[in-house]
Amino acid sequence: MSRSDSRCIAVVVTYNKLDLLKECLHQLILCHKYLYKIVVVNNASTDDTRVYLEKLTEEQPMLDVVNEKTNLGGATGFNHGMKRAMFLGADTIWVMDNDCIVSEQTIVPLMDARRDLELDGIEWGILASNVRWTDGSAALMNIPKLSKFWNESRSSNLVKIQHSSFVSMFINANVVKKVGYPIADFFIWGDDAEYSKRISDEYDSFCVTDSFVTHKMGTNQKVDIITDSKDRLPRYFYDVRNNFYISRKMGLKETLRFMYGFVKKVVLVSAHGSDRLKKIRILLHGFFAGIVFHPSIEQYHL
């Protein structure tokens, strides 16, 4: 299949980041010859996002907008966006956040890697981009976890991975039909790791090292409940709960590894910074919720 007859559908999830969304969509539209549609899931933004998207849709027929009535979280946004892409007949789905800035140097290597893998008879699962921050350094929040046999591919630009982020994740639609969709109940955090791991457990998945994309995060550092702002603290409930669930799925060894890390985090929180009791309550709430968290995995249906 050539690039021109590919049904590649981009999926962008956005919430109250209009300036970044404008830049994201501008760059995606410049890649129009490689795309069939651009699906934008507006997670009930309270700024002027909806008005902007209505106007842009009139100018760009390839735009397909899903306006949510309430903010159901990024995980649900990606779940709904991928469902819409499958409904529209995607053969590949290119997933990203609204602060993901792409170019032809992002999409062309992904499509070339897809072509080469399929010529070799490999049923691939996901292809992840090489995510950089605004200064060109590696984006610390988006470094894929390598497979044990990371250098198994004959191609120098393909590194085998276990999981990656939803910042330029290129997904084989045939695989979506078999493994289902991201878990909407995650709300935020860990949905991309769980989903890409679910796929890579069954299908070879790679980081395409010459597919460069910029992630316009405010700062290039990993988030941490110890140093994060007060308004963001409640979301760490989902971080603990969701990652506890992921570790349980991976077996006893990973569960014990998670529990060791959790205890270590509680000790560190107890010894550093302000709002210690609030932070510990959030962590414990997430931990106990994670014990009984059994979200459903939605399967593909015509």
C-alpha cells in the first residue's frame, strides 16, 4: 500500500489548551497528503476550543470533531477518538495529545517503517516516535520502555519496545480489532502504557528512531507528587491506582516491585515538602482502590 491510498487517521485529544491545539492541528494539516482524516476529541473544554473547531471544520473537510459533554479524562478521550477512527475505516491510527507538534519528518518514517515491516511479513502492533522536548533533548515523560531483545530488528532505525506514550503512537488498526481499545476507566495516567503493553505482548512493536516529534510540555521533567503543584495533587490517585492494576496484570514480580516503590514513595513524601498528610492520603486512597480495580476492556465491534 502506498502512502497516498493509506487510510491513516490522526486522533488528537484536547482540553483547554487552545493555543497548543492550533499549532498541533496546523502541523497535522500540513501533513494532509498522508492523512485520510483528523479526529479531534474536545473533552468539554471551557475556553474557545469548540468555536475554533467549528470554524476550522468549515475550512478543512478532513477534520472530524467529537465534542464531549463533560470532561471524561484523557483515557476516555483516546478511547472515543479511536472508536471514531475505526468507524471511519482507518487502517492506521496516529494518536497524540494536543501539545504534540508533528511534521513530515514524523509521519513519513512511521509509514516507511510500516511498509518495510509488512514487506517482511511482520504483523506489527505499534510504532512510536522519537519524542523530543522544545530544546531538542529527549522528552523525559515519553521515553519508551525497551524490550529485552530491543535490537532484534535488522533495521537500524527500529528499536523493539514494550510500551510507549500517546505522544505520536502509530497503531495498526487490524490489531485494534483483536485487542480492543484503551481502558476508559483509567481517566488519566497509565492508559497509554497499559494499552501499548497489551499490544506489544502479542505483536512486535518498535520505536522508529528517525521519526521525530516535539512534545511542548511546560517543563522537561517527570512529574512527582513531592514537587508538583497543589492543584494537580488529586490526579496522583489515578497514578497509583492504575499502575497498581498494570503491575498486577504483569504478575507477582512486578506487583512486588510496585509495592516496594509505593512504600518508598510514601516514606519520601513523609520526609519532604508541604501538604504531607494530604499527599499520603491520596497515595493510600489510590493504593487501596488499586487492590479492587478491575476495569473492563472494550472490544472492537462493527
